[in-house]
Amino acid sequence: MVSEPRLRRWLRDVRQGRRTITAVVNELKRWPTDHLTFAQLDSHRRLRRGLPEVIFCEGKTPDQLIRIVRRFMAARDVVILSRLDPADAQAVQRVLRAVRYHPIARLGYWAPPRRRTAWRGLVVVASGGTSDLPVAEEALHTLELLGSRTARLYDVGVAGLHRVLNAFDLLQRARAVIVVAGMEGALPSVVAGLVRCPVIAVPTSIGYGASFAGIGPLLTMLNSCAPGIGVVNIDNGFGAGYLAHVINQATVRSGR
């Protein structure tokens, strides 16, 4: 699995005579996929997008996860395991002790030793209530593993609007805001009326019967009267974190 910095280093080595053309060609022959009997790993993802492939764990056995993680570890790239069940996490950690796990977020990860993260920009992750924390934490840890600086703003639902207003200065510094909310899902509209940056709304399946396991807040967010809101799927903290990092990365690069 080849990143752009690694490929550039190889080409410099060829120019300076420290590496042969044949050696580089042999490395490139491994593109664009790394074949396992049950999966085809996208070894080209980092080079194309600048971000690693992420392992969605639901439906995969611990043995499959271990084999996939080992391939990524061998490539010295960061490994992110989303929706990792606690029992499966224990099974993976028994074999791969360097894998770490965030139980609330249900997210596992491995980073190369001595990896230095250059934290970039700022993304605020807000939640309507404490019950929304699993989705909010999934978004937050995804952001941090990808390299974004984060700030938590939890339990600031619209039932106590002053809690959001108290964080006005923090929200002004953000390059993107993720707003995680269940029930009626009104919080993203409130936040979007306070900030200049994009707001990513995440409906959660938290709520009473008429919220229909997240469909109620999803429709509220899709029908928001506040412009500048993008909506991801129900309980999709990972998708929100990934998108917010892409936005944050682009604004940092542009100097905004």
C-alpha cells in the first residue's frame, strides 16, 4: 500500500541512484488491490484520496478482521475499524495486542509506532443529549485518527438553548461542526444559524416511538430552514467524521 509521500521518495531514490527502476516497478505491481480469499483491499486508496481505507467490521469474523488488519499493519498505514463489536475487539486484541479500542464509539485502531499526528484546523462535535454519545464519539475518534483537531460540545440540546449559546466563541473557531441529535433533531438548524462553516447533521435512532428509530430527526434535518447543512445517514458518526475531516483539510490547505 503506497502513499503519495512514499511514492515521491521512491522516485527521488531512483533519480539519485539509491533504488532501481525494477524495484519500484515490483512495488507498483501490487496495485490497485491486495487480494485475500474473502476481500480485496484497496491498496490504492491512500494515494488517490490521501486517507486510508477503513474496515467496516459488522458481518466479518474475528479471523477475517485479524487477517485484514495484519495486511494494513505490514504496510505501515493507520488502521481504523468501524462498528467493531466488543467481543470481536477482544478476539482481535488477543492476537494483535497493539490494536486499541474505544468501546463507546465501537471503534478500533492501530497506528504505526512513532507516528506523529500533525493536528489540523478544528472540528467541533456537538450532541443533543448524552444518549447520543456513541455516535458523537464515533465521529470524534474518526476525526482524530485522520488528523483533525477536535473539541467536544455534548448535551447541548434545544431543550436548554442557553447551553449552545454559551459555546458561541468555540463554534466561531470551527472549520466544520458535526451536530449529532435524536428526538426531533432540531439542534443542527440552531447551530447552523450561528456559524459560518459547514454543519454536518447526524440523526440518531435515540427517541420515543414517533421518532421512528431516527427517521423523525432525519426528516427534520433534511427539511431544515437553515442553509449550509449536509445530512448523513442515521447513526452514521463515521461518515460525518470522515466528511468533516475532508472539509477541515481543504480549508486548512487553502489557508482560510
